[in-house]
Amino acid sequence: MIKEIDPKSTARAYAFEMWMNAPMPMVTLFKRLDVTRLDKISKKKRLKFNMLMCYCIGKAAAGIKEFYMLPVGGKLMQYDTIAVNTIVANRAGEVSSCDIPFSDDLSQFNKDYLQLTQQVAESCQNHDITESMVIGTSALAQYEIDGAVGMYSGIFNNPFMIWGKKYRQFIFRTKLTVSFQFHHTQMDGAHAARFLAELQSVINKLTL
């Protein structure tokens, strides 16, 4: 469910006034994550690393109330649920967008991820979930990058994460640099930093 809320009734009132009409309201943070655990689980359980990342992103965001609000069309909207977007290589040799509903149940999330990404890949049609607050992601897994700043279109204000190729530090640890872009109306830097810290915690504690 999605509904419009009065910004003045929320903790985002000042941010809405200051940043809603700013020419560049997006902020980007960078963080180097230790994804050793995800890498091991992916290989041992034969689960897609990207799916595991998307699950952990959704789980970390689900406990932070700012993720359930989003500025849309000059209004502040409130959502009941969260979804995670991934970019899919389709059969036409192009890319399509796929929104996956977040479920705290990893097996259910994995089932939805596999079903929906396959559907999008074969149909070449985007799968959009308009009733959830969607966190965008883009994995440039074949390329070594130090970071990326997303484009601000003025249309989509959704938070967005980008990462590149994993790399090994020393022998036993696997690292991944991510960028996290967010609209300042939706959250402040402290909220974003808390989310990234929570993401690392979720990765560290992930069990099957």
C-alpha cells in the first residue's frame, strides 16, 4: 500500500522543505564491504551472489523507517513494503529492469528472484512493483571499479546501489566496494551510513 503523507507530520519536514526542489538533491556514500561470508555461501550452496547481495540490502533497509518514505512528484509518499531492483541481461542482448519483492525468508526471496529475473530475461519486459519502495541496484560484476555516482533524472528519486567486481584482500577475505545514492529528502547522511553499517552486519550474520 502507498499513500501520500504530510511532510510536516514526519521527521523529514525540514529536509522536505530544504531539498525537495533542490537542483541536485542526491547524495552518494561509498563503502568497502567485507563479503567473504556471502562469497562462501554462494559457492557452497550454489546460490547467486547477486541474489544474496539483494537480499541483504533489503533486510538491512527493512529495519530503517526512512526507507518506507520517498519523494515522488513533489509529494512525500509512504509505503508498507520494500522491493529490491536488479538489472537483467535479456535474450535480445540488452538489459531490462526487474523489481523483486523483499521477503525476510531467504528461500522465498531466492525463489522470487530466480522466477522474476528469468521471466524478464525471456520476455525483455521490465517487471515493476509500484506499490513498494524500490531500492535500485546495478552490478558491474565483470569490471574493477572504485565507485560510481548514479545519474539524477529528476523523475526517479529511489535509493540506488552500484558495485563492481569482487576482489581478494590477502588470502582469506573478499571485499566489494559499493556506492549508495539517496535523495536527501528521504534520509540524511547518518541514516545512509547506518544502513551501510547494518548491511555489513546482515552479511556477517547471514545463515542458511
